[in-house]
Amino acid sequence: MTPPASSPASDGPGLRVDAERNRQRIVTAARQAFAELGLDVPMEEIARRAGVGVGTLYRRYPTRAELIAAAFEAKMTAYADAARQALADPDPWHGFCDFVERICAMQAGDRGFTTVLTMTFPTAKRFEADRERAYADFIALVDRAKAAGKLRADFVAVDMPMFLMANAGVLAATADAAPETWRRLVGYLLQACAAPAAQSLPDPPTSRQMYRAMMRTTHQQRGG
């Protein structure tokens, strides 16, 4: 007896392969669109790039947040891996510099990356686990460089998002005319981080203040 069309038995290997192929096309298209146009790119544009209908996209990813988490999952893993690799560097200062340079390079290659770092995705377990892993390793990286006498003593964790905000401004201003300018900024920032410091710095913002500032910047960049 042939099962009715609505039976689970009709969901054969061919349909599952098609569904997985569509998922991969959607995620790939989303990565490219978010990198080029930012996180507010219309879902219709992503569907067009993926070669699927908008309905197919929404059936797989009902919300924009779910699609963003899927599109940036690999990048968040790379972010966490960069911190882990920097921590494994036998030279504490070189490891710190390498991490800062790599994260700023990731930012330069993807307009949506900085914004994603300010967002949370409670249902994306792997994404959030990688974020926590990256933060813990970054703190260890900072502590190790300070203990070695290479990183200035008044560097604090919130300085890193401040670097990313500064880099975002340079990237936005020079993307077309001089796209490698961000590298010079990062060079200046790292020189400023080196110990011994020439002079002490003003008090840093609190973590809450920096989070609010990043959210405001993100909102402005997204046209809010």
C-alpha cells in the first residue's frame, strides 16, 4: 500500500538532501549579504541570492536572529579559536598582538561582525559557548601579557570593544579610497598598549557603559 503524501514515509532521502542543500545555500547567501550590506539586508535579497523562495527561507529560519546566528556560527568559532591560538603562543606579547590584529582583520572583511558581537542568541548553544570561550581566553591572554610586563598595566577588557569601535569608523571612512588604512590604526593601538606606558590613561568606561555605547553605534549604523 502506498503511503499518503502527508506521511513521514514520503520524506525520503531525496527530499532530505534537497532540504539540506537549500539550508546550505541560504546560509552561504546570508553570510555574503551580511558581510557586504550589513545585518539589515532584506530577507528577500538573501532568498534571491540563495535561489530559493522567501517561504522556503522562513520555513528554515523563522526569524532574522536565527539566520544571523547560523550565518555567523563559523565566524564565532574562528573568533574563539583565534583567542585559543593566541593563548598558546609562547610569547605573551606576540600572542596578544596577533589576536588583536586577527579580530580587526575579521572586522575589516565583514561589515556585520562587530554588530554580531553585541548580540545574544540564547537558542544558539554552540554560538554562545564559543563567545564565552573567546572571552575567557581573552581575559587570560590579557593577564598573561601583563604578568610578562609586556602589556600596560591599565589595559582593561573593555578597551578591546573600544578598539573595534575605532576600527569600524576607519573602515567606514576608508573602505573605498584606502581599504588597508585600518592596519595602520591597529599598529598605533598596539604600540599604545605596550609596556612601559608613557603615561597613565583616564579611567575606562564600565562594561555596562561600553555595551550601551556599542548598541547605540550599532543602531546608528543600521539606520535607526
